[in-house]
Amino acid sequence: MPVFSPTLSLYIARRFAGMAVAMILALAALVALFDFIELLRRAATREEASFALVASIAALRLPYVVMQILPFGILLGGIVAFWRLSRASELVVARAAGVSAWSFLFGPIMVALLLGGLAITVVSPLSAAMFSRAERMDATYLRNATGLSSLAGGRLWLRQADDGLEPGGVAILAGVPEVRPGEGFVLRDASLWRLSAQDRPLTRVEAPLARLTPGIWELGQAVTYVTNRPPSAPEALRLPTTLTPDRIEESFASPDTLSFWALPGFIKVLESAGFSAVRHRLHFESLLSTPLLAVAMALLAAGFSMRHARRGGVAQMLGAGVAAGFALFLLDKVVEELGQAGTLPVVLAAWAPSVAGLMFALTLLLYVEDG
């Protein structure tokens, strides 16, 4: 019967955790350095972009970089940690004492789950806030693209619930977005279509300006058109809404600028306003799968690096582990693109790479441990 040693499991977990964290920090610093060099190159033609500004943008992106390289840091750190344990014959002695790999891997699995959980609950909110600020600074000083007009790219279309004329109705509002001092967010040359729950046209409204105030769209000098009736006289029209300028702007931004805790509520608002929330739902499900992906990477590292050094072929095994990690990365990107295109369901696109990596790692460990 296999022996479970809490002391050995804790020792291996400490070795694994130390090397994984060190590798994550080293990879993050390396990627951040290349990102900083790229920002310097882009800032070379911008007089207003100082060295301190570029350094600030690169620093604000650092938590985002940590989120991106976390699985590879765990994989590479685990490979180095397990390889050192195998080279020192510590794992061989443990196996000779009757301790199976499934017993002493309990500690590293818990460490991987902890790292994945901290990543989505702590690092993700910090990354979202800092990355959002970095993107705004980048757009302002390096891309010269600020404001809602640049995000919307011309005429903005919004869809929301409208129970004013008929229960379950829908309102579609379109116009050129602007942010005016003292007036806030407005739509110029606004058009409003009020539809029934079955998308049957009820009325059309034309207004030179639609102003968004808290909870209300205010349309000034609005002319209402109804079938078989003459147009109404210009009048003020108010339309209740749940939209805010921040939510409209965020809908055009990357999902990476939204916190893990804020994503579920924002997705509901986004879908009720008629926007596609596929990217945001995919990002949320991908964050949820991060702990499972971290466990898969830890088990992959163990499967590819527990071979004893005297048996030879260590370099090939370590190289195969790194190659497997990059193959999983490519699979993740391909499946993500399919998910965003609607070819695959969001849940399948988000969880498939993690589940595939875990199945492969368990198969490899069964072969290594039990032959």
C-alpha cells in the first residue's frame, strides 16, 4: 500500500512553490523589459512622451504580464524543481521507501491551485485597474486616440429594454457619440427606434441631440414618426436607461481591463444593452479555468522531469516538457479564436485547453509511475 508522508509532501511543495514563483517573476521581468523597449520605440516620435511616462505605462502593465505568463512560470518552475529533486535522488529514495508520486504530488497540486486562485481573485482585479489606466495613457500619448468617438469608430448603436410603449419592448438608439464639457456624454444626430417585444416597429424618433443623464436619455427637439400619422411637433422626450458613459466606453475596451469580480454584472448589462458579450464571457470563463490550468502545468512538469538522471535522456524529456507547454499555449489561442468567432461554445473554448492539458498530464504520470 502506498505511503503518504505529509512532511515529504510539504518539503516538495515548498521547493515547487519557491521555484514556480521565482520563474514567474523572472519571466514577467523579461517580458516587461521587451514591452518597455517596444514602448520606447513607439515614443521616439512623440515629443510629449517622456521616459518617465513610458516607464509608468510599462510598470502598469506588469500585473497583466504576470497573468499571461503564470501557466508557463508554473510549468518551467516545476520542471526545474522536480529535475533538481530527481538529480539529487530525493525522489528515488522516496519511491524506494514506498511513497508513490501520487502521494508527494499532493503538495505541488495544492500550491498550483493556490497560485491559480490568487491570480484570479487578487492579481486579476489589480491587473484590470492598472492595465486600464495603462491603455488610456497609451491611447492618449502614443496613439492619439481618446474619447468615446474613437472607441465607437463613428456612429454608435445602442439597444436596451423599453417598457414605455409596450411591455417587453425594445429601444434602439443611434448617433454620433461626443463628450462635451458641462453636458457629459451626448449623441449627435440621434435616431431612436421603439420596437415591440416581437421587434415590430412602433415609432421612430429623430432628435438633433440625445444627452445621457443618470438613468435617463434626454432627447431635445425630438420629432416622433408613427405609421399613417403626421410627424409630431418637436418636443422633449425622456427614455429610462441603465447605461452609463463608463459602461458604454468599457464595452469597447478589452475584457482585460475589467476585474474578475466585475465581469458577471457587466456581462448582464452589456447583453441587455444589445452588445455582444462573447469576448467578455470567454475571458471570464478562461479566468475561472486558471486554477485547473495551473494544476495541469504542475502535473506536466512532474511527468516530464521525474526521470532519474542516470537513465539518460533527461535533456530530451525537459525539452519535451517545454514543447508540450507551448503546444498547449497554441491550442489555447486557436480555441479562443474559435470561441470569439462563435464556432465553439464559450464554455468549451475556455475550458478545453485546461482539461486537455490535465488529461495529458495524468496519462503521462500514469505511464511514468505505473509503467
